[in-house]
Amino acid sequence: MKIIAEKSRAEYFRKRRESQKTFSVILEREKLERFEAKLEKDNTSKTQWLNRKIDEELGEEK
């Protein structure tokens, strides 16, 4: 965990919001739970998985 001085906290989050954006969707609970179990088995986070899929869609495979 990164420790941030209280004074710089607002600035840190301001800069973070400039470079990052959230992506949120509503899914059926059972489907998402099965997906999360698969990701856990594969030792992959949702963020890693989504970034990989977006790169594939954009033709930026790494």
C-alpha cells in the first residue's frame, strides 16, 4: 500500500483521474461468479483480463 501525505492526497487523486477511467457493467450474479472463479484459477485479475481483451480488440497484442 502506498502511503500518501494528507496534503498531497487531493493532488494524487486529481492526477490519477486524469490518467485513468473506470469501466463498470451490471452482469448476472451467477455468470460473474463463474467468471471470477475462472480468473482465480488462472491467477488473473479482472483488470489484467480486461486490459488483455481490449488490447486484442484494438489490435495491440503484447
